[in-house]
Amino acid sequence: MEYGFDEALIYAEAEEAAAETEEISETVGEDTSGFYFNPSGFVDTLGYMGRGMLGIFVVMAVIIIATTLCDKLFPAKKKFER
């Protein structure tokens, strides 16, 4: 099956990109795979996480209160028993 591209060119470009990545890794001296844990950054974002969790609980409380209030204001009609 013919795809209309040169496989040798693709492999050459992939090898070139891998060589550049390896060269950058050696220059920087650390893993450049994109996964990096920054403990101080994690601690800095805890405030945002706390506000987000608080927002979730506030919205849940508002929904629960609104549902309870609607249930009290508009009670279900009872069916007649025979």
C-alpha cells in the first residue's frame, strides 16, 4: 500500500529529534520528559484547591437547601386510598 511519503525521511527526522532531546538532557542535566514535581509549587496551589473545594461544598449546600425548601413549600399531594 502506497501512502505517498518517504519512510526513510520520517525515520531520519525521528532520529534527529531523539538526538536533540538527548543533547538537551545532557546539557540541562535533568529529565526533560515533561514530568517534574515542584514541591513549592504544589504548596502554592493548595490555596486554589481549598477555594475550589469550598466552592463545591457551598454549591452542594445551596442545592440541598433549595430542594428542602421546595419540598416544604410545595408538598406532594397525597393519593386517596380506597
